[in-house]
Amino acid sequence: MTGARAGEALRLGVAGLGTVGAGLLALIERQHELRIPGRLEVSAVSARSRSRGRGVDISGFRWHDDPVELAEAEDVDVVVELIGGSDGPARRTVEAALRAGKPVVTANKALLAEHGVEIAALAEARGVHLLFEAAVGGAIPIVRSLRDSLSGVIAARVSGILNGTCNYILSEMLRTGAAYAEVLSEAQRLGYAERDPYLDVSGMDAAHKVLILASIAFGARPDLPQVSVEGVDRIEAMDISLASRFDYRIKLVAEAFRDASGVTCRVAPALVRIDHPLAQIGGPLNAVIVEGEPVGRLTFTGPGAGAGPTAAAVMGDLARLFDGPATAPFGAPARTLAPLLSRARVSQERSAFFIGARLSDRPGVLAALSEALAEAGVSIDKLIQDSAGDTGAAPVAILTHLCPRAAVERALVRVSELAITADVPRLIRIEARA
Ligand code: HSE
């Protein structure tokens, strides 16, 4: 089947009953309050543990230990994949459903980022829906807005804050002045960060999401190794506090942009001025900015994760199944998606930069730092140096004028040879003014 007719019931198989799966089952119970053009019935569910307490009653649904069996079951019309992970059971379930000609609704960004082309091609070959609004930005309706409502926009850049955990950590480091490790463990204690935070703090989760947006906005082929990815784990509280004295916030910015050579994707910390829309996004919120002709700039913001927001996005996709035949998952057919440019291109950028470091408190050290920058042709715009107090190392922050990234990197190699810092300096791009 390719969808359902208004008024019909769709029989769902829900694979994965974690936070989002449980949130979806709770929302399905309230479907009479929603604007779904037909009825949704859960036929079957599958998860790792049948007995785990979830706050929702699953006793009325057929249970499958194996989600692939669920995908192939006679009484399942649509598969909702909420297992997660780029391979293993999630991939097998999605592929089994599509092969059986069943629509799939998924929140799985890793799967789409790593195997999106093959999976989209399979959905297209079978003529079935593969919908994934919940994969990017939680409740923010960015996937279908970009694909459908904004198909009349010539996108130049899609950027934003796509990981709530990192944004929460950076916001808390600013608010409390606490170190990264301390804020991360508090975030884990409160349940904002996963026990294994790698995907979030490494920037990889945001990379998955920005790839999905790039594939829709620019017809770029999802190709994870070509995304330049840097996380938040090297940011120091002093960087955040000194940037703030220059009227900047440090955010983990994910971006995809098109220039004459093609499309580039990257995730990295960036300084944004306090009057930039991304500077206002605090705590676990997400935001996406779409820039293009002839609209200028559109900003979307909202909760990017959590049971309710993500389940609402899944529901929106389920409603779409009543709304006519499937279209290509990424907008453009999978076989026409063009290669991304190499991530090495990022090193060729020109930008203004922030450098944060602790300078050894000896005569001539600040002069040596500025000389290293001067020798590399990097001009200093602003500089703050705080007292070392009794620590022996003085926090310093420099904003450079526009210059090639390669030049600042060269200067920092020289700084390392001179052994004048007590830590490894942080080099952070400054986002152009809004
Ligand atoms: N872990 C993600 C975040 C949400 O912190 O934003 C799911 O992708």
C-alpha cells in the first residue's frame, strides 16, 4: 500500500518502545483530540524488553520479539521505527517493511544519514512513503517544510542548533561558570544527557541531522564521512565567559551551504553575536535557519527532543499517510542526489576567529602570541587577558579580523612550538552577523 484513504483505519506496528515509543502510544490514545484524517490502530509492538515499565498499557497489542517479524506481519499496514541506530534491527526492520510495500515512519537520523540513499531508493522503487519529520528538530516542522512548503525557495544555507544536549550544556556553562565535565554529569543526573553522551557531545547527532536537511534543501547525497564534525567537549568555561564579554555566545552550529563549487556540511562550535537569532536559543531548545531566494531568512525554533515533541512529529507523518501517494523521501529522487564536497574544504574558509587559551604567566608571552599571529598574517581585532591570580596561567581570548583559517592554524602551530600556553588553544569560527 502507498498510503490510506481519509476515514480508513491504519494498523500500526510500532518497533521500539523507549521514551518516544511510549510517548507515541500515549498520543495515539488521545487521537480523538488531534486532526488526523483517519483512525490509527496499534496492532503490534516490539521492543527489547516486554516487561519494562513504560507508563502505557501494551497488553492489548500483539507482541513481537523480532521487529522484522512485526514489519512483515499481516495485520501491520505501517511500520513506525523508533528503535534507533544506523544498523542492526532498525535497518533490518525498515528495509523489511519497505520491501513488503509498507510505509515507514521513522525518527532515526543515524539510519538516514548513513544509509539514506539506499533506503530512499527502496521506498521509491516500491512507491511507498518513508517519512522522518521526527528525525530532525523534534517538534519543529522542518523536514516537510523544507521538502514541500519551501520547494519554491532556492536555498543557500540551512543552519542551526540541532542538538539540545549540547545546547543545554553550553547554556549551563554560561549560567553557572561550571566546567564542561561537571555540567555534563549534572545533565546526565537530570536525564538531559544520555549515559553514553558520545553521539551528542561529539557533534555526531547534529551531523546526522544536518545531512538530512542538506539532502532535502540541496539535493545532496547523505555522506557522513564528508561532514566536518567537531563537538563541544573541548570548550572551556573561560571561553564561554570571555566570549560573553565580547557580546558573543558559543553555540554548536550545524550548517549546510551551497556555493559555486557545491554543498558543504559541517558541525562545529561557533561564536554568534548576542543579537543573532541563535544566541537566543537557550537550554535544550533547537533552532533552524533557512536562508535563500526569494524569501531571505526563515527561523524555526522549538523543543528538539523528548517524548511529547517527537511523538507529535511522528503523528504528523502518520496523518500524511492519508494524504495521497508517496513522494521521494528527500524530495529529489535518490539516484539524482549529488555528492557533497569534501569536508577538507572547511580548512580553506575565510572567517573571523576566536582563540581561547591559558597563557603561561611569564614576561614576553603575550608578545610571543601576538607575534605568532602577526607572522601568519592574522590581525587581532580584540583581546582580553585576565589575571592569572595564583594559577600561573592567564586566561586570554582573542578575536581576529577576517583571515584564512589556514593562517590561524599556522599561528597556533607556532604557539605550540613556543610552549607558551598551559593548555591547547581553542580555535572557534565567528558566525557572520545576522
Ligand atoms: N539527543 C538529541 C538531543 C535528541 O540532545 O538533541 C535526539 O536526537
